[in-house]
Amino acid sequence: MMSSVKKPICVLLICFTMLSVMLTGPGATEVLAASDVTVNVSAEKQVIRGFGGMNHPAWIGDLTAAQRETAFGNGQNQLGFSILRIHIDENRNNWYRELETAKSAIKHGAIVFASPWNPPSGMVETFNRNGDTSAKRLRYDKYAAYAQHLNDFVTYMKNNGVNLYAISVQNEPDYAHEWTWWTPQEILRFMRENAGSINARVIAPESFQYFKNISDPILNDPQALRNMDILGTHLYGTQISQFPYPLFKQKGAGKELWMTEVYYPNSDNNSADRWPEALGVSEHIHHSMVEGDFQSYVWWYIRRSYGPMKEDGTISKRGYNMAHFSKFVRPGYVRVDATKNPNANVYVSAYKGDNKVVIVAINKNNTGVNQNFVLQNGSASQVSRWITSGSSNLQPGTNLNVTDNHFWAHLPAQSVTTFVANR
């Protein structure tokens, strides 16, 4: 910056800081951001499919009618989830359990996908896995029958009003202490020889920790890759440095990339409202979208003491952090380039759709930050905002004016803010 313009800009920033202190109340502490956030509206990244969670009636009971509205509605005090994950029971007599919540999700415009933990018992055999003689795997002569089993579930759901968006081959085949193991070569064989007969988009391999050794073989095999529509993974304990997947970028053209299950940072009992721990949820989503280029983000149980919805059906602090994305970044929106880490402990991502630009800004600092946002290749006159902090949950803030394609905004200490600019 030229020295001749430093002084007037500094005076302007000092005035803005004083005004922010007055507006935010006595005792507020502010710092000026050292770097701008530049949002390049024309620099498109991945298409977003949505945000959501798992319903598992067989294990913890079904969502109630009211809880379905909270999960999939997008009004006040609702999460706006646009993805539902359901369980494929090995016993088809239990498939009816998935219908009511799945139909409710569909009614609200969400998409539904399904994952199996085990094949039907008649298709399974035990084997010796590293000394565990009770380990289970799909019998090699039952691969075609298993593909038909998955097809039968697709047909059952369709006949009952639920068109599945996709179906998975196996939940966590590489962490199957209580369900069915698959080696990378077994998954590859099924994907090459049998997955093409499934009448839905196919998700694989749903590794529990995004281990690439189980998905690399699929990406490197043309026939298996043709039969995979969505590369799905979980992120339990996965380091952010492992979120990028260069081989998928190289060979996954035309395929989708989904994060299909996680809870973060823990599943401690009654942990859903801990603050600022819950702020880690929005940061985790940020890294998943920005570093991992994922198109979906799916929590484990929708309703749980550590989940987005507590056992009493109310939205938790973790849930409000998810809602900063799920309520505003709707299916079909596109992530656009934005300065992802403009200042220490500040994280920003941006999206566009429906003639809007949505910016999600997370401030993990113990002090407020006054941040400048610059819109490139796009324009807006006013920005609305919603804030979640230790003392607020998706609280609307005052609208901000956009001048010369930029606006200043106060990011409260330990908070997440969603900005929506109508283009």
C-alpha cells in the first residue's frame, strides 16, 4: 500500500473500531483484521449436495414427527438439513422402520441415501482375521446375490414413496469389529463385477478414516470407477492434512465426493452444548468444504446427547453450528473461492446460488475481529447476517451496507457468522 494513503485509511479504521465498540456494548474488545477476505464469485469450486445426518431406528429409536420437522424444515428453530442417511437392515422384515422419516425428508426436499452394516446372514461367513476367528465377511460366491439384496432395498423404498439418491456397498469396511469386513481387493472386485447391476447411484468405500488404500484401487481401475458414482468417506480422527485427495482430482471427473459420517470432536454424553467446543463443528465443516472439496457433510445420529438435536428434540450448540451451513448453503449451491484463513483463528468459506452469495466466517479468537469483505466479480447492496456465540443461537444481526463491493463486519469473539448478500 502506498504511504500517501495509509494515514486516511488508518483514521477511517480507528473510527470504525470506536463505532463497533459502542455498538457491541461496554467492555467489548475488538481487533482490526490484518487481511481482507476476498470472495471471487466467478471462481467456482464444487457443487454442494447438502448437509444432514443419520437416523437409525433399530439402534436408538425413530425421530418423532416433531423432530422430523426440526431436522428437515428450514424455518425458525429448524436445522434445514437436506440429506438423510438411513440403515439397510440385513433382515428385510425390518425395512419398514426407515420409511416414515425418509418420507418426511423427501417431502421437505431432502435427498436420502442408505448404507448397510451387514449382508443377510446366509451370505456371511466367518474367517480368521489377525487371530480373530469370529470376523465376518461376505462369501465370495454371494457377491451377485448381495448386489440383488441392495437392489431389493432400492425397489422397496421406491415402492413406498422414497426414491433413494444413492446406496452404499458397505459402512466402514475397514473398521468392522462389529460388522462385515472387506479388504481393498474385495471391494474392488465387487465394484468391478457387481456394482454395475445396482439400480441406484453407488457409494464406495466409506472408509472410517479416509484411508486412501481402500479407494485408490477403485480410482485406478477403469471398470470399477465406471460403476462408482460417489466416493464416500468418514472422517473419524482424520487429520486436515489428509482431507485433500489428489488422485480423486486426477481421476474422479464426473464423480461426487461425499463425507457420509462423522461426529466431532467427540461423542461424550451431553456434550452438545459445550462452548466454545461446539465451535469446532463449524470449523470442521469449513475444512471439509475448503480443504477436502466435499459436496456433503453428514453427522452421525441426528438426535443424540452429543448431536445437532438433543434428546428432548431441541437444537444444540453443535446443531446451530451446522445450521450456519445447512440453512443457507442449499443443495445445488456452488462453493466459490474466498480467502480461507485471513487472520489467525479466523476461517471463511463462500458459496453462491439462488442469486445469493453466502459467506460463513468463524472467529475462534477470544477477542472480536473487525473484518473487511471484498466481493470480486459480483455485486450486492446489502448483507444480512446471523450469529452464534456463547450467548446467542443464530441471532439475526443488523444489515450491513455494501460500498464499492466491500463491507466491514464485526466477528464476535468465539463465534460463527453467516452473511447472505442478495446479488
